[in-house]
Amino acid sequence: MKTVFSSRQFDHDPKQEICDGELKPAVEIPERARIVLRTIEERGLGEVMEPEDFGLRPLQRVHDPEYLNFMESFWSHWTAAGRSKEAFPFVWPVRTLRTDVAPNHIDGLLGRYSMDAGTPLGEHTFAAAKASANTALTAAKLVKDGETAAFGLCRPPGHHSGRDFFGGYCFLNNAAIAAQWLRDNGTDRVAILDVDYHHGNGTQSIFYDRSDVLFLSLHSDPMQEYPYFLGHEDETGENAGTGFNRNWPLPLGTDWDGYAPALEDACRWVQVFKPDILIVSLGMDCFENDPISGFKFKSDDFTKLGQRLSALDVPTVFLMEGGYAVDALGTNCVNVLEGFEAG
Ligand code: 6XA
Ligand code: ZN
């Protein structure tokens, strides 16, 4: 299987994040990509190639133009305000506050275009996010052009980013950008299966009223886990998209035996939908030793996940999302991809 990655994706290099009421070392770090690349090479998964540059158009098909302008010009505004370190939002237009007027100040804009204070934004963040989106697009193109599967080593990840906001370490929704690009380039039916530990709220929201892109997500129950405000079982889509969104919220402590029946259910939905291409939002944070998560996958369970997805017999684009147990991340990720190839 081919892997797509650009060294520009290393340039998003956050130092700290706000977590548990403290500033802690960031967990979504360049080392994640390095260990995955190293393991791909050691285990001979296949060629690693640079992404093509698809330009702004595929990003504009998913994201709000004002949001993209904000991201593009963020660092010049931030430094013009006298700041030099990575940025964190701290005020949001919640209920009773106005969203019809965009403030001028960069602190107001940070709140307008974000969902949390846990996602550091630095000088090279948007350039790295664009490279990550190009990685997703190139992997999608490989599969559209006939590969059985491809792996986009996306970092920063994408699935929490909505049409006009960043959050959960995500700035551009790589899976949504790839899905929309496939739809715009002749693929009729796309399914997105999100197996990251966290609900893919951004992806769900982008396709919630559509029947051409099926969104399925297995994740930790939002009653007790980030992103807290989306990902419940009763969210099944709206208008034309009614019935084309499915969530499997699972309890803390879920292991492979608890996960497998939900995965079977999701796979049945994929089979009924009959997608031309499947996109897997591939988080490895269901791992038992993940520092921010609460599921109990063993490394071998990732192989089983890959094998089960392979049995769907659909051309598949794997796009990396979360997973923060860095030492095991390469093993867990390549286990999915090798499991898929072994079938
Ligand atoms: C809050 C947790 C962010 C979740 C990031 C993630 N700091 N999403 O792995 O899939
Ligand atoms: Zn996650």
C-alpha cells in the first residue's frame, strides 16, 4: 500500500496544550508522524510519496471562505497584536452572544472560529494543515485511479474541524475534503467510517443533510468524553441526509470484544450503502495505553480491525486521525494497514 506524506506536516510543532486545568506538553506532535514513517519503512508496507498540491479549491468546497481567510492571515494578525507564542482561544459566542457580527480583534476571531481551548495554533500550523489536506487528497486520488487502498499520513488530523471552526487538534477536515473531492470528480457514493476514539463531530456536521456521503462513527460516549456535545446514537441525519448518519457511542473501558459487535453493525451499513469508495478516519487512540483515551485495544486488535475492513471489499482511503501513545503508534497503525492487505 502506498503512503502519502509531506515533510511540511512536521512544521506544526505545538509545545503546550491546555488540559486538566494545566498547561501540559502537547500530545499531537511531529514525532507521531516520524514513528509511523519509521514503522512503514521497517515493515516494508510500500512506497512513501509526496502529495500533489491541489490548491485552495478543494478546501473551499468544504470550509467557509471567511474561516479560510482567518486561518491564512492568523499569524500576521497575532504578531501584529504583539504576541509571539502559540495561540489559544478563550472566549466563545455561546447562547445569548451575537454571531452575526465578526469582531475585529484577533482574540474575538479566535473564539469565533474555534470549538475549544485545547488546540494550539502556531506560525506554521495552517501551512502544515494544508499539506495534510493535500496528503488526504492525493491518497483519495490514488484510490480513485485504481489502487485498492492508500494511506494518507495526515497530521495535523481533521475530523473535529467543521465548516468554519478548528478544535480537537484539527484545522482542516481532511476526510471531508477528500470525500467532497471524490464526489466532484466522478465518484457517486462515498462512505466515511470513523474509528478514532473520539466522535468525528466536524465530519458529521459537514455531511449531516446529505445522502451521497454516509457518515458512520464508533467512539467513546460523548456523555463522558470529548467532544461532549455531539456523537449520540439519535443523531441520524437531517432533511435529504436522514438515515445517512450513524453513531455508536461506546462506554469507557471498551475492549475489542465490546467493540466488535458495533463494528459489525457499521460494516453492515457500509454494505447496504454500497459506496464506490470508503474513507476510514483512522485514529489509533482506542489503544489501551493511550494517554488521553479510555478504551482497551491491544496492538493485535488493530490487525483485526484492518482485516474486518478488508472483508468489505471496497476501495479504501485510510486517513490518519488521533493516537498519542507515540511508542506504539507506528505498530498500531501499520497493524491496521497490514491487516487490511492480508485480508
Ligand atoms: C481534548 C481532546 C482532543 C481530542 C483529540 C483527538 N484535548 N481527536 O484525538 O480524535
Ligand atoms: Zn481521537
